Amino acid sequence: MKNMKRILVSLLLVVCLLGTCLTASAEAPQYKKMKIAWATNQISEAFIKMQSFFNSELGPKLNIEFMYSEALSDAGALISFIENAYINGCDGIVVDLANFIDQGAPVANDFGMFYVGISSADAKENVDVPSYISVTGASAAGYGNSYAKAIQAAVGDGEEHAIMILSGAAPYGATSFIEGTAGSLRALQDVYGLTYDKDISAMATSSTQVEATNDKGVKITVVPGMGDLTATVSPLLQTGEYDVVVGTTDIYSNLSVSVSEVEKATGKNIKFISRNVFSDTISTAMNGTDSTGNPVVDAIVCQGTYEHIASVVLLRNCFDGYVDQMRGEGRCSRVSGQDPLVIVSAEEYNALSGEGMPYSFVPMEDIIAMTNLVNPDVTWETISNYGASLTTEAIIEKLVK
């Protein structure tokens, strides 16, 4: 009964947030000064963009100072950074190193720092450590859902297609790649009403090229591998069999030329689905046409950044005395939040990448409204449900004027 009440309250708060019925005009209260350390495994363009938003907007608004790591590659480097964060007066730490999030929790706990990890998988170890507040990040299942939507948009036209799915790092146990591949296979199953001869999970994690043979005779091939796939994929494309290519990683950067050459040689449109972020390169591709007069890229699956905001809000609330509402029942919570965005047209891409869009598509007043000093009833479920509401359609409806 208690859990049901919490869920209902969280859902009501999310409805209010989306409808902008914010309490106290969502004005920032007098937050106590706190300091958050941020551990990362790469200094990417997306990281620099986040850093800029944190330092210039979010930090001043929530009275938070941030300390950032260099690119960390192993658990030893992470533990050293946690120790350094404690020495530098940090009250909490966010760890964006998926393979090592559980190892850092007891170290942070020993230093009395609140701890949040970012990963597509839930915590497996040290979940009951008191300072281990939450794991944020789009779930593996979320990646599967997003790829299913992209596949349905590309092949749900009633036409026959031959599909190549590039499974990326799935054979190495990378959960987002596994679910992206499995989600694509399940979507094709639904679109064509087919039954596979092999197990979907086995095909998704295969370390060698595998044919997803089925009772409808639909040509589906799963190809693993990361990095430059040209040598592997180009010969398959040159057979002229495939007219849909699906990438669980950024395949546009190294396969766009190969796809374009085959389209010119055969006069056949090849539908292109890639995992990308907003960039000038992808903007040009989404708005461009190929030699057949069709879009260069037909759909992208775009990992969101809501987990960054969610992590900071969780720590802000813990520092303000609401630890129990940010953790689960006797363990760290799982704030899966936003599924990767599915963008299937130039119109959608241009709307989401337009000027004036707030970071992660979350207005500052909504961030403030998720802090417990403004809304004492906010729980980790509230924060997670808000993220889940951030679909392409909902964002455009709310934020595009």
C-alpha cells in the first residue's frame, strides 16, 4: 500500500511537471552550497557540452560546484579520483564508467560521500551500501524499444526488404548493443509475423556473422564488430541484396561512402539506421538526399543525456536530507529514465536540434521542481518517470513553438 501511494504521488508530480503546474513558481530556494565530483571514461564533445551547462547554468542555479576527472580507464584510477574528490571537499560523486560503477560505491561510502553510477545495466554488487544512492541511464531494454521503433518506421511499409543488422559490441557483453540488436530482431518478427529458426539472444550475441533464417524467407543478417567495418560490410552491400542497414553503433561515419557507392551502382535505395548524437555531420545527412532521391539517413537512435540531470538532482536531494526518497527499498534505486530518442525525419531532427532547446530537453524550472526543497514528495520514481516521458513526440509538442 505504501509503495502504491508513492507511485501515485510520483506519477501525479510527473503529470504536473509536464503540464507546468509547478509549485512555488519553480523558483530556486536557497540551496546550501555543495560540491559534486564527476568521473568519466572519455572527454567527448558530449561531455564538454554537459560540462559547460553544469558550470554556467545548472551549478549556479542549484548552488553546486563541480569537479571533473580526466578520462579514467580502470577501477584503480576511479578509486584514486574518489579519494581526491574527498580531499577536495566533495559531498557526492557521479561515476560514468559503466564497467566499474559498483566498485566505487564502498569507497565513496567510507568517505561519507553520496554515490550515483551511470550505466545501461542495474547495479549488481554493493547495492545495499548506504551511500550508493542510484544507478541512472537508459536501460538495455530501452535501447531495444528504441531500435524496434526505428525498424518499424523503416520497414513497416508493407514492402519486402533485406536487412543487415550490425550488432557492434554485443558479442562482448555490451548490454545496449545486445538489446539494440535483439530489439531490431523482435521488431522484424512483429512486422513480418515471422518465426526465427534460432534463438534471438544467441543471434544478437554471436561473434560471427549469422543468418537470421525464418519461416517467411525474409533476408536478415547479423554482422558483429566495432571500428572500421568497411572491409566486412562493403562486400555484403555490393551483392545488391540488402536495402536496409541497421547499426547499433555509429555506422554512418565509416559506411556512408560504401552505401552511397552501392546506391549509385545499383540505382537502389538503401535505408540507413544509425546510432548517433546531434552534430553538423548528422544534420547534413538527415537533411540531405542520396542518388536515388531518398534521405541519406532514414533514422537515428540518439542516446539522451537526461541521466546527467537525474544524477545531479538525486545528489542535490540527498544532500538536502531526502536520502530515503532517492534510494530504493533497502538498496540503491534504478532511475532508467529516458529511452534513446528515435528520430525518423529531417523535420523531427531539425525541431530537436533547433536553437533555444534546453539541455537534455528539460527546462530549468522542471529541474528545480524535481528538487525536494521545492517539492518534498519527489522520489526517485518521480525523476525516473519524468525521463521516461521525454520521447521525440512529447518533446516537440511541449518545447517547439
